Amino acid sequence: MKRSRINDIMRAADDLIRHHGFVLPPFAYWTPDQFKARTDAGALVTARCGWDITDYGQGRFDQMGLFLFTLRNGRLADLQRGGGMCYAEKLLISRQDQLSPMHTHVIKAEDIINRGGATLVVELYGSDDQGAFARDKGGMVHCDGIARRYGPGEKLKLAPGESVTLMPGDWHAFWGEGGDVLIGEVSTVNDDVTDNIFVEPIGRFAEIEEDEAPLHLLVSDYDRWL
């Protein structure tokens, strides 16, 4: 993805988030130089909080892509010992018909919440006995606390305010139907480097073409820029 396109997506995403009554935290608006100058931002970098825009390495963001902003993220060590900061929170934007491809997580359980906009479609499959994607398996999820059994390939349609709880082994893809959707994600500790398992062999992060200076750093920029 070109950096200029990423900068434009950031601006549009901030507008959409504000339109739905949310405001990103102050660190979202630091310039790269401001971020570099901060001596107190180590926890943000370690937790990989911040902007995340991906086309999954496919070069087709409008058709396959996702905007994410990690607002807060806990510590895997706390999760492993069973106490402390064991949670994470994100805002996502899924554009109309923009696919976030089929995947699951090994560690993370998550609530996916339609925070506003159009309908969020979540396509579901279950796992086999080894946890691998199973085209002929369904499973069980909770929608706003109510247990719901799903068949293989079933598509949940979540209106604004509705949510689904996904556990490790619930394979899922999602997209906006009828327009763009602002999505909330509340989960256990998030690790986007190792805990996204895709059905197809695709990348989690975009490859960046630096055609202009970054407006704000992506979480995938931190190792190189900071």
C-alpha cells in the first residue's frame, strides 16, 4: 500500500469514528517526530497500541482489507498467570463488501460489536479435532449473551448494538453489508504478530510504499521508526 493511501484512510477513519460519537486517545494524533521524542511511551510500543491498516499483503484494500486502532492491550504474562491486565480493546472499520478473510485465534477470545453504521456480516465455520478449519463443521457462539448454534458457513447479520462472542477455534470472516460499519472489539490479550491463523496463506500486515511522509505511525512501523 502507498503511504499516501494509508494517510487518507487515517483521515477518513477519524472522521467516521467521530461521526459515531467516539474520539481516539491523544497518542493517536502524535506525529512520527512527536512519538520519537516521547520518553514515556514505551508501554504503548510494547503493547502495539495505535493505528493498524492492512490489505493482508494482497494489494486490494477496497476488496480485502481492514482498518483497526488498538486502544489498549494487556500483557500475555498476566493472562498466563491468571491475573492483572488480561484484556484488550480495538476500534475497527469494515467498509461495504470489504472482506476481512477467514481466520481464527489460538489464544484470543473476542466480542465483536457493531458500534454503528450498516449491517456487519460474520461468516462462521467450526474446527476439526486438531483445531484446523473444517468446512463441514459448525459450532456454538453467544450473541449478546444468548447461546446460538451455527452451521458451517452460516452468516450472522449484526445490526448496530448487536454483538457476537467468538472463542479460539471459531473460524470467522466479516464485512459490511449495505454500507460501512464501525466495529468494537473487546478481547483477551491481543497478539497480531502470532495469533492470527488464516485459512489461506496471506500476510497480516501491509507492505508499505513510502511515497510521502507518514501522518501517524502504524503499529507495524514501530520496530523500524522507533
